[in-house]
Amino acid sequence: MKKLILWDIDGTLIVSHGAGVRAMEKALIKRFGVTCDLGRIDWAGRTDSWITGEIFRHVGLPDTPQNTHDYLETYLELLPAELRDGRQGQVLPGVLQLLEQLHHRQDLAQGLLTGNLRRGAELKLTHYRVWHYFEFGAFADDSPRRNDLGPHALRRAKERHAVEFDPANTFIIGDTPHDIECGKVIGARTIGVATGRYSVAELTAHAPTAVFADFADTAAFLRVIDA
Ligand SMILES: [Mg+2]
């Protein structure tokens, strides 16, 4: 039975040091002429579509499908320039080595389970040169609720690999309690990593299968996958 590895992006694979947040803030100004300090919104681990609803509520914009579409299109237009702006964004420790090792294993498949829009995920991961590791994923386009994304990821994994993946052999990896929760709702195993805004202790409180400070010890990560 093949195992399935599903990665979160921000705070897990990469940190973009606010590129996404800056693009969201600038898109609000460009599209609606409105400013909003996104620091006021608890966006970590949320989907871009959910965050959009929160921003609209904060600034008093009508939360309509047209406004959401226009806003997110503008965000995607502005994101590449913010990524190029750089400011020490990086692929997080151990991640490149893990992606490369897992990529060559026939007993595993790896995809994305992320609150990014699909196009936003592609822009970010292409910028950091790791997009080619991911053949499928579940994204904010699928649902604004992160807890809905697990079944979408399992379905796409099945379509891509022509085998059924058992949630019990699925690992959902992320840097927030929302990642752990969305894994648990489908009966998956979960791995927390404290390279985002939550500490090891905070993630441990949500009882994932395993927690790491970071993925620098790739052998320790692989022991969890292979247990
Ligand atoms: Mg994250």
C-alpha cells in the first residue's frame, strides 16, 4: 500500500517573509482603494479564500463572489513582484533534501494540501524552485474551509496514481493547528513543524503524530513516515 505525503506550503516548505501578505495588502489598495493591516487577522493555516472573507469583513466590503474573484486575481497579479522582492525568503531547513528523497521512492506519493490558491502555490513554489515535486494538490480554490481539503487531496492523488490511498497511510504536514485538525478529520496521520508561528509546545498540544522544531534532521522525519 502506497503512502501519501501532503505538504502545507507557508511556514512548512518555505517562508516568503511576508510576500503573500504584502501582495494581499497591495491588492486591497489597488482593487478597492482600501487599506487593512493584515496583522489584525489570524490568517496562519487558513485558506486564501477564507482570509479574503475576513479582510472584507474588517474593511466593510461586500463579500460577494465578484469582489472575491476580483480581489484574488489582483493578488495573483501582484504576488510575483513581492516574491522577487525577496527579503530573505527561503526553502526551510531539510525540505529540499526530503522532497528529493521522497520523490525517488516508489512506495510514496507526495502532493500539496495548502490554503494557497493553486496559482498562488505555483507562483510561490516556482519562485523557490520546488514546484516540480508536486503533481497534484488541494487548494483554496477547492474550498475556503481547510478541513474540507483532505478529501480533495485524496481524490486527486487517486486520479494521478490510479490507486486508492488509505487515510491511515496519509501524512498531512504543516506548521499550524489547522493543518493538524484537517488531517485528523479524515483520519490521516499528522506531522507538525515549528518553522511557522507556532512553537513545538503549541503544536504538541494538538496531539499530532509527530512534531519537529524543523526538518533539518531528515532521518528523524523519515523514521516517522516509515514507522
Ligand atoms: Mg502554513
